[in-house]
Amino acid sequence: MGHLLMGLILGWNVDKVCLYAYGGVTKFNEDINRHLLEELLILLFGPLFQIIYLIIGHFLFLNSTFDHYNIAILIFNLLPIYPLDGGRILNIVFNYFFSFQLSYYLSIIVSFIVSFLFITVSFINNYTINIFLMFLIVLSKVIEELRKRKYYFNKFILERYLNNYNFKKRKCISSLKKMKRDYQHIIFNKKRYYTEKEYLNKIYKNYNE
């Protein structure tokens, strides 16, 4: 509900909302190159609404089972594992400091480490099979995201080629792999400076030929 509400406030296109036994997933049909702050607000409003729901439910039901279940869901969702909310928030933080591609790889690396850590701990401490299987499923999602890395990067670049974004910050780079979200770029290549649009037009023109 939090993701959906903030997305509508910011004018994002909602693709669909999927409801599961453990909660809901809001899927948006938006560019990767939307402003980082907008995506961060949408991500943060999910856990925020979960906390509000937990507080209201605590006083309505006065049930420790209700509290424990929702706290577990909240903590699980905030784990730094992509594509959970915690992993996506971490990815946004990385994008403030690093390139789009490097931020994605760092998020996947952290996701693998945390997933393996929880699988190992649950195995050593003889936790329930459900917890063990849950993190195996999460790990499979991380592997799935890793396989999409080229698709996400190509989509990120193609959006820059097709659309005109009005980013105020500027950065000089030597490779498309160093492109950052929320930045317009000057590309230095073969002893010449290109605007981002000029360089992308040149690349896609050569590709089409």
C-alpha cells in the first residue's frame, strides 16, 4: 500500500499489484532513469506503512502472534538482498556514489553474501526447513537478477538515447559503463568530447548500419 500510494503521488505508472499470503508487490511500468529520490521515497513508504499497520494492529488485536508475524515480515523485507526492499534501497544508496553498472554489481554481491550467510546460519542452527527454503528461494531470485544485468544496462542506455532527461548534475566520463543515474554526461573518446546525446546517436547509428 505504501509503494502504491507514493507511486501515485509522484505520478508513476502502476502496472499491477500482486497479492500474496505474505503481503503485496506493486509493479510499476517506468523508466530506470526516473529520479533516484522518487524511487527511494516509493521504497521507503513500503516499510513505513508496514510499521503503521503493525502499530494499529497491535492496539486493535493485542495479539503477540500478530506482532511477531508482522515484525518478521518487516525485518525480512529490509534485508539487503536484491530485489527485496532492503536490497533496492541499498542499490539506490550505491547509485548516489557509483555508476549505474557498478551499483548493480555491488548490490548483487551484497545480496549473495547475505543470502549465503543466512542459509549457512539456518543450516548450522537447525532452523525450520521453511526458513532454509525461504532463503534458497531468495537466492534463486538474486541469481535471476544477475542474469538480467545486461538487459538492465542496455535498457538504461537505450532510455538515454530515446528520451530527453533534464538532469542538473554533470559528469565527464570515458566510457558508458561509468554513466550514473541523475547525471548528464560528457563523454571523452578518441581525443574528443561528446555530449551524451551525440555519443549515443553515434553508437546507435553505427549499430543500425
